[in-house]
Amino acid sequence: SCAAAPGFDAGPADAGPPARPVAALSPYERLLPAPASVRMAGAGYRFGAATVIRASGTSEEVRRVGELLAEQLRRSSGLRLPVVDAQTGDGVRLRLDAAAPGLGAEGYRLETRADGVTLTARTPAGLFHAGQTLRQLLPVRGTGTVPGGTVTDAPRFAYRGAMIDVARHYFTVEQVKRYVDQLAQYKVNTLHVHLTDDQGWRLESASWPRLAEYGGGSEVGGGPGGHWTKDEYRDLVAYAGERYVDVVPEIDMPGHVNAALASYAELNCDGKARERYTGTKVGFSSLCVGKERTYEFIDDVLGELAELTPGRYLHIGGDEAHSTPAADYAAFMDRAQEVVGRHGKTVVAWHQLAAARPAPGAVLQYWGHGGTPAKEKEHLAEVAGAGHRLILSPADRLYLDMKYDTTTKPGLAWAGYVPVKRSYDWDPGTFLPGVPEPAVLGVEAPLWTETIGTRADWDFMAFPRMLGLAELGWSPAAKRDWAGYSRRLAAQGPRLAAQDIAFYRAPDVPWP
Ligand code: TNX
């Protein structure tokens, strides 16, 4: 087969006709996301009892990347895989090379020969991604030989994100960490956490303690809800950070705030606290735009959040503010954006911000769909023309809470059904008229949880569509191809199963 021919570029786009059985794909052809380039050549490296991970003694961080990779490989292979400092000798070698050409901030090179596998990157993040590629080149269980060859790889988009809504249904930090591990192995680098909504406020606040204590005690359907302490949140951020996943926290405003209005009477225009809410309607709550106390509130809350956030972004929502008049909305968003800037962060907001006055540098997250009015899309082209960058989360492509088809039990269908193919088969670089690829910061798949309250339903809705998001965000445009992708995805099935992910066995994918 061509995959075995030395020196032949066996990248996934060249993997042969769609009929080729998944079981016949070489490990390089199974890689997901598809790497920018693969050259198969020479003898491979056999992992065995003597294999060591060589992480440079010069960088603590590289050592940590090596330790984490060793831990992951130990779990699947059962090998000892000690992490050692020495750079010369057989085994897996992690090398930082600030001058390595063409790799950018997250790219890497992975070279396999008979004496070992060398991972090279300009940054520890690049080495981490290289390690995730190496995991996929080894068997799901047990040990094996990585075939000889070189992968040279770098992402298409800087922002490759997933969002989890912990407000409609409460989920523990432990469960979200599990998602971080699942995402990071496919090179997703951002976790957007929707922390607040009408149904619950999920993060402890020192200045407004009732938000979490009272406003956290509800969720859709009347369950007990819950909230994270600051320490738990810090722990999540650190855990994600070690896997090169940035956390983008969202406090949604000026709408989606019933939990806050229930916790503090003074936040309401009429001075009366609202009832807690456990339904699924949207667009009925608003902060009191004319009250100065409102701005002290967002300053306190966003200030505390900025302090907990090492990443550059704070997400301030701004969607579905149907109970806030347009002029009030614009005035409010002016002040909210100023607060974020003053706390040293960059604004992200849902694309409704385009109808107000996006602050310089603000990033807009598009969540429209086929039925979104052309006017609204034109606004986005204008905003992109003015220098704002967009994150694309089209609801009829990337909303993980949309049902796959009529038979899907959890989920919604307001943006239509989103089968696995539909979710992958579009090009973020040309998707919005008048929004050229450089204006696209990246892609994100949100998981809203009005109908999702269990780990099983979360797994089922997110997987396998999440892998499509990962490939859209990472792989070069020229490698985007459903026939090839569906086979790469099929080849990941046993990996997902081994990780106990209850994924949807979509009928349009040739699972082995
Ligand atoms: C729209 S997307 C919303 C959310 C819902 C979601 C359900 C967006 C910015 N707002 O409030 O949870 O649809 O699919």
C-alpha cells in the first residue's frame, strides 16, 4: 500500500479511496486532527520495558510535560516509562528549540527512527501537542511499534474551544476536568465555562456571597444545583493549564441574570428580589441598567473573576437581552467592557455585541444559523472589517446540544438537527460572507445543558461531534474532507470506548 512506501507523503488527504477499510489505516493515517504533513520513512521505534522519556533538565515546564505524557502512556501501555533528564540515548526525547522554523506557538515536529521518537517544539505547549500525537500512534492498549516517519504540524486557528454550561445543570469540577482531558488529547486549547444564568450562579464570590450560596441552589428541573468554591475553580484552571487549555470564564449580562436578581433585591429596579428559576425560558431577566449599584456589582464580580483568571479573556455574554431596550443594552455593554479592560482583560461577548459598540480588541462569538437575518450577518462583516476577531459557533453546526436526528433523546432542535457530517462539513475560513479567514480567531462548540443533566448525556451529545470541532480548528483547510475524516473518526472509536466515553455511534461513520 502507498502508506508503507518509504518517503511517500501518506497524509490523511492521500489516504486512498473512501472504501478502504478503517482497519487497514496506518497509525499516521488515523491521526485526528489530521496533521499538516506526514512523511513515512525508515524503521520504526519499538516501545518496551527499557523505554524512557527524556525531558530536558533545563526547563521545569518541559519536565512537567514529560511527566504528564509518561503518566498517560503508562496507563495505556502498562510500561514503566521513567522520566529522565539526559537528552542523549534511546527513547522519547522532548526538545525545546526556540528557533525551529514553521512551528509557531503551538506546532511541533515528531520524528520516529529505530532509536526513538524525538518531539521538537518552540514551546512547551507544542511539546504537549506532540505528546498527544504520540499517544495516538501507539495502540489503544498494550505496547507497540511507532512506524518510522516525520510529522510536522501546526494549527490552522489559534482558538479551538469547547463551552460547558454549568448554570442550567450543575456539574462538579471533577466532571469538567474529565472533559479537559478528553479535549486536550485532540488539541482543543480553550475551555469556555458558562458560569451563570437564570437558573444558577456557580462560582463563589467574596463580595457578593449570596450569589453562590443562594443563587447557586437551583437548576433546571428543580434539582439542588450547587456551586464551586474559589479553590475548586483555581484547581480547575491549574489542571487545564497543565494541559495547555485556557479557561475563559463567562458571567452572562445584562440578561440571563435571574439567579443574581433572586440573590440580591438591590439589583432589581423595583428593589424586590425575584424567585429562583428552574424552567428553560430565555430572555426574561435584565440587570437594572439605570442603577449605579449595578456597576458596582459587575465591577466587584468581574474584578474577582479577573484575579482568578490567568488567561487574557473574560466573556461577558450579552446574548438574548430581550428584556433590555436596545439603547440601554448599548449603554450597559459600554460600561461592562470598560470594567473588563480596567481589570486587565480582553472582552469576549456573543455576537449581539455587534449591534452595540464593541470596544477595541473585543472578540465576538457568532452563534447564528441558516435562519439568522442577513442584516445580522452583515453587521459581523462590518465588525470584522473594523478589526474585531470572531469565534465561530454556528448553532446549526457546532451546538452540541442540538439533537443528531429525530431519534436523539436529550437535546434541542431549534437550530435543526446536527448529524456528525453536518457538524464537520463546513469551512470556518469562508463561512460568513465578508469575514475573511484572518478575522476568524477560531471555532468553539458549546454544550448548553437545559436538557443535559448527566455525564452519560453529556458524553453522548459531545462525542463524537467534539472531534470534528477539533479537526476544523487544527487541520489545514486542504485536508478537510468528509470521506477521509469519517474514517479517521471511526478509528478513534476504540480509543473513546477505552476512555469510557459513552459516545454516539453515528450511522454515517464506519465504526470498526
Ligand atoms: C441559545 S447561544 C442561547 C442559550 C441557550 C441555547 C440553547 C446563546 C448565546 N444563547 O441561552 O442555552 O440557545 O441551545
